[in-house]
Amino acid sequence: MKTTRISRTICLLLACLVLLPLVACGKSEETPEVTTEAPVGEATTSAGGDAVTENTDNADALYDRFQLEPVDFGEEEVTLLYWSDREHEEFYVENQTGDLVNDAIYMRNQTVEERLGINFAYATEKGDASNEKTFAAKVNTSISAGDHAYDLVAAHSYTIGLCATQDLLYNLSDIEYVDFEKPWWPDKLIGQATINDKLFFVSGDISANVIYMMYVTFFNKDMVETYKLEDPYTLVENGKWTVDKQLEMCKGLYSDLNGNGAKDIGDQYGQYAYTLHLDSFLWGSDIIVLDTSGDTPVFSADFLGEKTLNLQEKVKGFFYDTSDGYLLTENSKVSQHFAAGLSLFWNDRCRQAISFAEKEINYGIIPIPKYDESQENYATLLGNPFSLYAIPKDSVTPDMAGAVLECMASESYRKISPALYEVALKLKYSQDDVSAKMFDIAKSSVVFDLGRILSNALSGPASTWQKAITGSVSWATTIKAQEKPWNKQLEKMLQVFE
């Protein structure tokens, strides 16, 4: 153990030295650092866990167009309206502090200004899921008044999704400078969100919250050893880490620690879970709400059919009909119980690894389980509080705004993602080298589902899954009652894309 810690400390120091030039320079005339790291949502993962990166066949693919075709917008001011109630900073920091992520954001912004000849200005508004209407109203007010107040907008995924359905956003497919072939723009998002050649929002490396919000499975290494369970790392690498396997490994682990003869909080379980994070099972099973592969988006057959029904019955039965799992309505308590060694498994966003930095818990990290072994790749759900970026519909300089988007994404790919992902998550907050590899698998398999992003505008199909787990109505009954209203809302929404 001591040797491993020393080795990882050395790796951390070396990584810091590698990243130091990224946060200490950034002049426009310098050749950008080329990284071979798989960009968010851009790679596929084999059963053995090897990431195959797309769009990186040669070094030129990792350069943005401004490297060969410099532009200068003559010190134009570019105003970004972003959500003030974001969970992790990704937009603006006042100065360098010595923190790698903070300094990477600072240098990203400075470098974009220098490379494009622009000056950033910032405006804020609450824009999380509970304030989406307020944020959208602010964008709408600016457009209606004709004051062209904002060049770019960025907020919670649901909020920008709402702006899109209210016809407040510019079609990014018409922007000259945004190159969706580059690795900082996830193919999966572009493919899912483009309808009738219209794309109203983007994300990827440009949003640090994409990395923070990746769902993973935390597991207690000591419990694996004590109960002589199968090695989760080996299961993942052999493509055998499935929902059935996770639930199977939880059997027989219940212990009535408080001795009251009742299954309640504070006892030991195979898995503690927070109701909101049950979503990870659905999207981890490669089920999406909207299928946009055809000419017209439709609710996917998997979501409406037997696959989701079987999964719902399986997960609900686990938590309600056995003593193997326990559901909570407060996420903080789930993390506390896992940290106290009371749970073998816990599904949550990878940012939780940061909270364990000073804890004694001996844990590992693996992807969310697959539906079954026939599922080709693992699928990583994103927590909703990641940022989507867009250009307001009334933009008078859309190409300049597009250039800023492209350059921000390019520089984030080189500066912020390496600082956050390679150091803050893979090295500093992972307890072993295999967990770091598991982050690679999770990152390469991120899922973007238009039906989740636009769920509120579609009368909430995404959240209905949670209610089917915790409520008394079956999934089959839910679908029978909701399919027509959902399709009616989808038809209304698609008018924006026509």
C-alpha cells in the first residue's frame, strides 16, 4: 500500500509538471498542446475497456481552424450570459490562485481573448432546473426588446433545452466557424440534437460540468474482500458488469446493525441509493427516451417497451421486495453511509470522489452496469446540471459568437479537461490506477439523450422512470396513460425544428 501511494504521488507530481505549461502560457502564436485523451462522449469502448478515439487520426485533427487561419475581431466585446447557480465553476474566475482547475479556466479565457481579438463581458442569472423559466425569460426579454444584449448563453441542460423549445436560439449548423468534426464536440450530442439540419445547443469539453456529472458506480473494496465477492474491475474488463450482476452481489449483505428487527436507515446493505440517481440504471442500460436516428424523432421502442418494463420491475423489486438495498430521499445521507462502510455499491456522479479525499473509506470506481452482456458498450449517464451553450436567435454577429464557441471548446479541451480529469479526478482523487482507467471507460461512453434534455418540454418522460420505481403504478400502466400526451408534446416541440 505504501509503495502504491508513493507511486501515485510521483505520478501526481509529474502530471502537475506536464500541465503546468497549460496554465502558465497560452499565447496565440504558440502551437497548442496535442493530447491523445479521448474527448467527452467521443469514443466507443470495447468489452475489454479499451477506448477507441474518433476524429483523431492525425495531429491536425486536434488543432482548431484558427491555428492555420487566424482571425481578429478588433477587440469586440463578447457578452456571455451564464447561470449563476451552477454547481461547479466553468465560466469565469477573477485571477489565478494556484488551483489547477481555477487557473486553467483563467488561462482558457485569456487565451481565447488573445487569439480572437475579443474581450469577454459576463452577465449572470439563476438558471438551474428550478430557475429555467427565469433564465429563458431573460433571454426572451433581450430578444423582444431588440437590444442584442448577449452574444452567448449557457445554463443547466434543461434550461437551454427550454430556450430551444421557445425558439430563442440560433441554428448552430449555419455558423461558419464551429467545426463539429473536431474532438471537443461529442458526436453523440451532435447526432442526437440535430433535427432537420438544425442544432441549437452544444456541450462537451467546453463544459467542465460534463466531467463532474458523469455517473459511475462506487464500490467498497473491503466488503468485496470480506465477503469474497467477484472482482468488479475484472467484471468490467470482461464485459460482465451488468445490472443482474450488481444486484446479485448485494444478496446476503444486509445486517440489522441497530438491532431493532426492521430494515431501516443505518443498517448495512448491498446498496444504498438516492431516488434521483436511479436514472443511472436506465441510461446505463443503453435506453434513451428519444430516437433521432430516423427522419423524425420518436420515443424509442426500448423506452416504451419490454426492456424498460423489465428493468423497472427488477430495480423496484430489489429495493422494495428484498433486504439487499435501501432507497433514500436525501443524497447527502447516501454518501455518508457509503463513507461509513455500510454499503457495497453506490451509484452517483464522479465528482463525489472529491468528497472522499480525506475519508478513510477504501473504495474503487467502475462504470454504471450494462443491461446485460449482449450490450456492446457501457453507457454513462450525465447528471442534468451540465452546461449547454448556445447563441441567442437575435445575434447580429453569429459568426463571431461561433468563433468564440469553437475557440473556447478547443482551449477547454487542452487546458480545463486535462487539469480536471487527469489530475483532479484520475490521480488526486482515485485510490488506484485501475479506478483511473475506469474513468476513461466512463468518459468515453457518455450518453446525450435529447429526450432527457427536453424532458420538461415533453411533459416529463425522463422523470417518470423514477416515479415508476418509487410509486405504485407499473411502467406498463404509465406508458398506456402517457404515450399520447408525450407524442402530442413532441409534435408541438418539433415545430421549432421545421
